[in-house]
Amino acid sequence: MKKLILRVILITAIATLTALLSCGDGAASGPDSGASELINHYGQRQYTLTTSAIPAMGGHVSRSPEMARYPSGTEVTVTATAEAGYVFTGWSGASAATTPSAVITMRGDLTLVANFLPVAEGNYTLMIDKSPAEGGTVSRDPEQPVYPHGTVVTIKATPEAGYMFIGWTGTATTSAEPEVSITMNSNITITANFLPISNTYYTLMIDRNITDGGSVSRFPNMTSYPAGSIVTVTATPNPGYSFAGWSGALGSEDSVETVTMNTNLTLTANFRLNSYMLTTAITPAEGGKVLVNNRESSLPTSHNHGVSVDISASVNPGYRFVNWTVTSGQAQFDNANNTITTVILSSNATINANFQQLCVLTINRNPTAGGTATPESGLIHDADTPIEITATSASGYRFYNWTVTNGQAEFTDTNSALTTVTFGSDATISANFQKTCVLTINQTPATVGGSTTPTSGLAHDAATPISITATLPSGYWFNNWRVTSGVATFGNANNANTTVTLSSNATIVASFMVIPNPGDAGWFTDSRDGKNYRTVKIGNQTWMAENLNYSASGSVCYNNQESNCNTYGRLYNWETVMNGASSSTLSPSGVQGVCPVGWHVPSNAEWTMLTDAVGGLSTAGTKLKSNTEWHGTDDYVFSALPGGRHYIGSFLSVGTYGTWWSATEYNAMSAYYRIMSTGDDGVGEFDSSKADLYSLRCLRD
């Protein structure tokens, strides 16, 4: 043990003495001297490396490793990076290299400058490197830091003694000729490659396991190589193949490798045929199914590169096949529009069988006689695809709109005869037409002036009320509206301002009456409902020249049809007429009843005064009846109409009889009324059950 300890102490002392002697020699050794040198705890000298860029804005310098001081002998990799608009032109100071990256060995304090040059747009740099650096020299002509676009530069490699030139590498050229010309169309970096000359040469044999699998290149490309040469071999697979690795002198799977020529070598580049996974999809999923090589599968299937794969699509009811598409990867169809075809894969791929849903479009016409519609009803169309539809109206009709009567569908414009419809299921639509009728408007007498609106001869929608107006000529009184041909219904035939509804082409007449004594005629507006009534003075009495049409409880329209109220007024029972008042035989009666304020229900005596004023009961009927709606002479413009009645539970006699209540009862169960009838010139006086329904004429107070 003592001998071992003494031996360790002796070795340590010798090492320390050696380090001290070495430090002492530094002052005279030259390359390792430096004013700022330090010695670390291992006894090594340390040096500084100062880097800079000229100009400062041209770029920057990085180093690896990054240290404040470096032990003697440390190799430092420095890299120059140019800023935009500048190019690196080379190092100065501790290195004269022209490549952006250089290796510096620390043998003293060093200063290194990265030189940059501003480059105008359209100018390019040419960086030339040598491998190895001591293998030779390179010249260029012309010698410039930058070259305008299109400049042709001749470069020449000259090997040093003991080396030979083996070729250029880089993007500009891979020529083996020592002198080449390159055209400056971009910034270019190129390397001149040299090999040491040797007395011993070896061969490199390269084979491929599959001839069609790919190609192999080598650099340098020589029949034999000096001992120690490093050769780069590159395996490039052909489309559809992959590189599987080297065998022989190499066991690597990297496609680019190097071999050192210290003996004759044999290499094999191994390639393999690619196989790819084929995934199938269906859009929409319910559109059909897909077979691959006549088999249905929900899982991906494997297929070799370049092999045609049979695919087929079967279509479900309610769909049609559209095409095949590639949704991911690379694949080529023989015919993408056929349900049965082939596909060749160039990678893993997903293909899609596309189907289109089909729907039946039924087109109806309402009414059928209203017109025609296209396309033909019942045809099959693509779902969710706009279909052009057209409706053509027949004579006497106009197009109204489109509606959906079954299923779901959307129109671009429901009110346009030419539009499009889109539907996602079977659907029924209707082209709706509106019947039109021509309205001719005349007036009688025709030559007394006055006017009517709208313009005669225009077409109007059938079954739709049309506003009509008669403007009275001077000295005339509006009598009524009449239909002389066709079918039409008036809102109120006795009003100059009313409506008419057509069921066919029709001619209507606005009838005017000469006012016998213009001072005796007038108008009255019922403030309760705004209805207007003509009035006429006969003798000392002023009568309504129309039947009362005020809606009160206990009153109805003949046959419960509003149009009859507009023409004939309402029918009332006696209780409603009296409105709680007692029977009266007076003249005036003093019974307002259901009449407007300022008017009263005439007593039986007041009816007698009227018939006496026009010549007596036997001829009063003809003189008081309307000369347009009834067969009277209407000498006094009383315009009595045959409004019928409701008698013993039934509507009777419209167009034949007119009946009017008085305010005078006959007994507790009945009351007096007056009656006129077709074929009778007189006015009858009778009594009837108070429950029966008759018309009412009001008399001014």
C-alpha cells in the first residue's frame, strides 16, 4: 500500500512540473502567445474570439460553442447570416474562407470579420467552396462580388500536387469537367471536389435487387477509387417503389450513405413495391353500396402500386349514381362516371361513391281549365336541385301563384309564373289560376251625362268584389244597379257606391231617375252604422225611399243571405220594429222603434195618407213600385221592391211580394201591414202575426 501511494504522488508531481514547463515555454512559442491569455485549472491557456460584421447592418455572426474564452486548441464554428438586401462575401482577419460557415482553431486571441455587400435587386452572388480546402484552387472570370442577372461566369478548378479534381456539386452544375460556365439567374453556391492521388485503387460494384425499383448514383463517379476515398451513394426509388435499405458493404436504411474505399466493395440497393390502403365511402350513406374486387367491406383493403382494382357501385331505389371522386390521397379512375370501373392507387387513398337522391314532382293545376304547367307532372328530378317550372294561363284566366299541397318544396318566387322549385322529398305543387271576367258598365238613360267607374271593358278577378261608382247627372237621382247579361252580384244595388262580384263576363247598368220635383228628393245617413238612404217627399210626408237595413236583434236577411239585405233591406218581427213601444194609431205615430233618431215607424193611418196622396189604394201599387227591379212606374221615386217575407217559419215570395209593417196592432197577436205584389196595381192592407218578418219604411218626424 505504501508503494502505491508513493507511486501516485510521483506521477502527480511529474504532471504538474510538465504543465509548468509548458506554460513557461509559451512566451517564446509565438502562435500560442497572447496579451489576454489566462490559464485554467487544467493548466490550459485560454483565448478570446472577437467577431464583427462590416457593415454592421449587413448581417450578424453566431458561434458554436458560445464562450467568453476558449481553451487552446478549441475548434469554433462561426456562421455569417446576411440581412435582407445584403450578401455575405467572405471572412477577413482570423480566416479568409468564403463560405458562410467556417471553423476556427483557437491558438491565440483572434479577431474575425464577416464581410457583407448590399445587393441591388437583380444582382446575385456566387459562393465557391473546396472539398477538401487543401485539395486545389478555384478561379472565376469575371471576378466580381456580385453579378447582374444573366451574367455568364466561367469557373475553373485546379488541383494541388497530390490531388485530382473529381467534379462539381451544387445546384448550378454537377459536371466532372474542371472548367465550366454557369449563368447567374439566382444566388449560387457550388463546391469543387478533390481527391488525394494514391498508388492503391479499389473498385465499387453497385447492384439493385429489383431493376425497375429505382436507380443508384455515386459521387464521385469513377471506375476505381484511390485508397481512403469517400464515395457518396444515393438510392432513388422509382414511382410506386420504396427504398428498403443497403446490403453488402453497407447495412444502412438511409437512401444517401458514404463508403470509405479501403478495399474492393460490393453494394446492393434494395427496393420494394409499394402497397396502399384503399378506403371507400358513400355519399349519402343510404344512396347505395360499393364492392371492391366484387366484395363488400367496411374496412380498408390493401393493393399494390400500379395494379388495377375493380370497383362497382350499386344504386338503392330513389337514388342515381353520380360519379367516383378521390377525397384523400392519390388515385386514378379508368372512368369516374361509370358504376363499374377500375382504380389505380398511387398512395393510401379514400374514394367516394357519390349518389343523388331522386324525387317525384307532381304538378297540379287549380282549376284544371285555368292553364298549363311544365315540366310534365310525375317526372323524377334530382332532390335539392332547382327545377325550372312554368305556368301558362288559359284565355279567361290569369296566373295567381304556386303552392305546395303535399311534401316539402321551396319556390324562388311563388308569385312568378316562371320560377324554380327545390324539394328534398316527393312533392306535389299546384299552379293556381284566377278566373277573370270582363265587366261592361253602361248607364241609362245613356245621354243624360253622369259617369261610372271603373272603366268599362276591363278584365277583373272572378268571385272578388270590385268597387263600382256611379256619379249622378244633374237633375237625376241614382235608382239602382242592374245586371243585363252574365252573372254578377252587387253589394247593395241601391247604392251608387258599392261593389259587384262577377261569376262570368257580365254587363251591368247604372240606372238614373229624373227627380220629379228636385226639392222633394234627398239623402239621409244613419249615424248608428253609417248607411245612406235616399229620401223622398210625397204630399206632406218625407219617406225613406229604401227599406231599412239596420241590423237589430230579431232581424234577418232573406234566406239569411247578406246580398239580399244589400238589395231589399232587412226583415223584422213587429216586436223588433216597435223596440218596446206600444201600438199607435196616431198620425204621426210617435213610435221611433227601430228607426233612426228623427224618424218613426208609420202608423196604419200614415200609410193611408201615402196611398191617398198618390191616387188611392187601387192604383197606388203601380205608382210606388220600382220601375227597374219591379214592374211599376215609380212616379214618386218611392222605389218599392219585392223583398219577400218570412211567414209561418219559411222565407217566401222574394221578387213577387213586398210587405211593410205599421206601428198599429190589430190585436194582441197581430198587427197591420201593407203589401204590394206582381200583377196587382193596388196596395193591400192586412194584419199578420207579430212573429212574422216583414220589411220597414221609416217616416221623417
